[in-house]
Amino acid sequence: MHLVHGVVFRDPALIPIWEKVLAGDRLGFDDGLTTLRTWDLPALGRMADHAARARNGSRVQFVVNRQINPTNLCVLSCVFCDFAAKPGDAHAYEQDMDEVLAQVSDELSEVHIVGGLHPKWRFDRYLGIVREIRQRFPRVQIKAWTAVEIDWFARIERTSIEDILVRLKEAGLDTLPGGGAEVFSDRVRKETFKTKIGRRRWFEVHRTAHRLGIMTNATLLYGHIETYGERVDHMLQLRAAQDARGPDDAGFASFIPLALQPGNTGLAERQASVLEDLRTVASARLMLDNFPHIKAYWVMLGENSAAMALNFGASDLDGTIGEEKIAHFAQAKSPVGLARERLVRMIRDAGKTPVERDALYNVVQVWEAA
């Protein structure tokens, strides 16, 4: 064992990384691999928690939100997705406007809207959802449509990504989620989602949104056929994109590691272990030094793993969700929704300060120590 600047290391390979963190030096590809391979979880957690506290203090944020999935009918056939359906499938569904609006209330700070690429819906249907929510619930912020959906809208409208985003923003869109990134690996894309947009188009959507003043988020789907090297490369590409934004661009607000829900995909025998989850969250916090937040998305991690991740670099739990369908179609074991009080308790139990935010990370309320 080695005691170095207040941290006990059993894995000496982590010591040079800790020294870089303390010096404010950036981590490289090999450093990222080391953080994902290490068995010294206590030391890794201390390092990542130091990095999180340096940026956010003891604060961990959450939002009172509701996820809305208007349809699961989708033209794509991604191997890892148990949510999508084809016309005639027993689990296929589509919601009309009244059903969508019934899921929104003035108690929410955010609605998070994602769904399938419906084979018959036109862009006006998706645009109308944003417009109606904005008109009926003007105080509720709208986080809607992944880069995959934005690309689809541009294709069916035969227009540009910029035109689609401008029209959505005018209708009331506030921010974009980070879904659809999966893993920025041509090998993984070819084997699991070859009909879906790749990294170039995903980045084009997010760069355009940033230029238009629309803040976005970014994800990584892990725990399937990707390698540690592909995970690290994914993070480095995101870090470079955040570096490259213009002085007036909105940029990325958070990074969300998403653990694959194996379901019936055949890509993994079981979900990634808690240790794998914690290593991935910690590695993200250490590698993505220009991202304000790393999110412990409890819907996919599970409540217990997400709570532990708050001491491994995570500074956001996402939100109360309401009812989420995508992960739960893949047999996610997490609760369907968590109330505000339960999230506050989770954060306090981790020794952190709960902060309720809105979709744009403006502070709504701070809960001091119990």
C-alpha cells in the first residue's frame, strides 16, 4: 500500500494519474484504460470524488421531471433495443396528443421526450408535441428528441438539421438529451446498429444545437461488445468536441454512462456489475474534465448503484422520471419512478447536498444537511 497525498493506493498504476489530477494535467488514453482496468476501487473513487468536488463541491443535482415516450414504432432495428416495435407487434403502441399532454403537469420542471422513428408520422406531429406542451404548460422546460430523431426529422422533411432545430426551438424546445451516441466505434456500429446514424452525424446535430444556443447532453452505452479502448476513445471524442465549441456556443451539460439492459438482445448474459458501473462513472469524471456533470442515471444503474456512484464522481441523479418505458421494456430492475423526497434522501445518505435543478441546470432549491 502507498499513501500519496491523502489517498491510500493498492494499485500503484493509479498514482501517476492522481498526481496529474492534483496538478490539473489532462489524462490521456492510457490513463483512461488504467482507470477502467483497476481493481483498486476505493482509491479510484477518492480520485473521482476529488475531481467532482473540485467542480461542484458537495452538491448533487436532480430534477423533478417526467419521461414521455410517445411511440415505440420505429423504422430501425438496433440489436440492443427491446423497446422498438414494428406495426402489428403485440407491444407496439402510439399515443395521441391528449395522451401525451395527460402526462404533463405544472408540478414538473422538465419533460424528457424520446421515442421511436415512426414509419408514418410526419415532422409536424413531433413538432406539435413540443408546441402543445409549451402552450399548455409554459413553465415546464422541454428536453426532447435525440440526435437520431433530429436526423430522421431532417430526412423526412428533406431539409437541414439547422432548420429542424430552429423550428423546434421556436416551438418551445429548451434542450436536447444525449441519447443515440451509443459507442463511437465503427466496429460496434456495424455489429449492433448499422442502420442508425454514426458519430459524424451525431456530432453534427449537437454542434448545430450548440451554435444555436441549445444546450445538450451526451451518452455512452456500455456493457456489451465494446472494448475498454472504445469506451475511452468515446470519451476523448466528446472532450475534444467540448473543447472545440465557439465562445458563444451552448455546449454539453452532462455525460450519462448508460449500462446496457441485456433483456433479449443477446449482447450480454447479464448487466454490467456494480464494480463496472462505478469504474465507468469514475473514469468519465476524471477524463471529461470539461463536462460540468457526470450523471448517475438511476433508471439503468439501479437505485443502489446510482447512490454509490455519488462518491465515484457523479454529481447528478437525473430525476423523478414518472414512467419510463425504454429501459423497462428491456427488463430494467429500477423502480418506475422516484419521488423528490426519495432522491433527497439518496443524496443525503451519500454524504452530499441535494440540489433540485431545472432542465438547464438552474438551481430551484438547495437542501442543506438533514
